Amino acid sequence: MRKYNKTVNASILVVEDEEKLAQAIALYLRNAGFSVEIALDGQTALEAFARRPFDLIVLDLMLPKVDGWEVCHRIRKDSDVPIIMLTARVGEPARVQGLEIGADDYLEKPFSLRELVARIHAVLRRAGKKAQSVIRAGDLYIDLEKHEVFVRERRVELTASEFALLAFMAQHPGRVFTRLQLLDAMRGSTTETLERAVDSHIKNLRKKIERNPQEPEYIQTVYGVGYRFRDRTL
Ligand code: CA
């Protein structure tokens, strides 16, 4: 997922089936400095979102093909992108439902475009703060402050190096790093990483050459120190 700490030049997907309203919103948002793409129905919105990332989605509730609830629900399965819902429905229950399915904010029609822009800025700022400490990707949840990782809501115990590696890569989704870059990114835990790398090579070697890798004949562990190849005289 992306970080949302830039509120200027953010890209916004406007999902609204009333074309005139969609155009008016898009024009206003562009003038406010955002880049905007319009989707006139829910299916198109999901396709647009699958094609490229957006920093925020303005999502009308009542939409043809796939409605706003469903769009929100499906996007939330693997994205934390901020969503502001638009609705003609009045009253608290709709609002609560909107927030329950993962919308970040809720705006009842008719609304002023100025109000929409204010909400967009507020939601992007909030998301920016959140994005710095939590990363969500598919089934994976990484809490950068608490150093906790959950997969499918179950906590996974990682070593410091594993955590540093995962956190670093997850903070730069889509980017390719060389092993050296990754080592560099793990500065604090580099020694441990290198040691563990040796461990894993030893383990693999043993699998290949030892009759019983649990009781190695050739490559022996010297506890607290390291490894040695067996002494010829023994
Ligand atoms: Ca509508």
C-alpha cells in the first residue's frame, strides 16, 4: 500500500453516476490541485482501482452495476486507501454503516464542494499519520511502532532482522532491492543477519551432505562460537 502523507497533488478517484455532478466535483478538485479520474459506476471504479493506485476515493453510495457499499467492501479487502462516501440518505444509521464497512468519512448530499475539499484534506492528513505506523497488504498487517506482524489476524513472531527486512520492503511496495541494499536497510541488525545467513547455509549444506542433519558428522556446531569441520584425527 502507499503512504498518504502528501495531501497536495494527491490522486483522487471520483465514483459518481450523475455525470454532471461527477464533472463538477472533478473540476473543483482539479482546481484545488488534485489529479482526478472519474468512474460512472461501481464496476468501472473497481477496474480503475485495480489498474492504478489512488490516494483517496470519493464514493457515491447509490451506483449502477456495483453499489458503493460493495465497492467499499471489495476495496477494503486489500487496501487502506481513504474513502469518503457520498450519499443522499439522511441520518445516523447510514452514516454508521458507512463507517462500519470502512469508509473514512461520510458526506450527505447536497454538500458544498468546499466542504468536500476540506474533508479530503482532513482525511488525507489523518491517513498520512496512520500510514506511517501501520502497513496493511492483503492478509498482512505490520505495526511499525509496536514491531508486530499479523498474518490473517494471527501474530507472527519475527526476529529483529526479519522484521527490519519486511518493514523496509513493505514501506516501498513494488520496488526491487539488491541484497546489499537490503543489508544496508537493516543496518541495526546486520550482524545478526549475517550470522543467520551463515546458519541457513550450514543448514542447507548439512541437508545435502549429512546422513542425519540433526546429528551432523562433518559440520559440527560449536556452541556459543560457531562451526567447524570435523577433525581428521577423530
Ligand atoms: Ca448515485
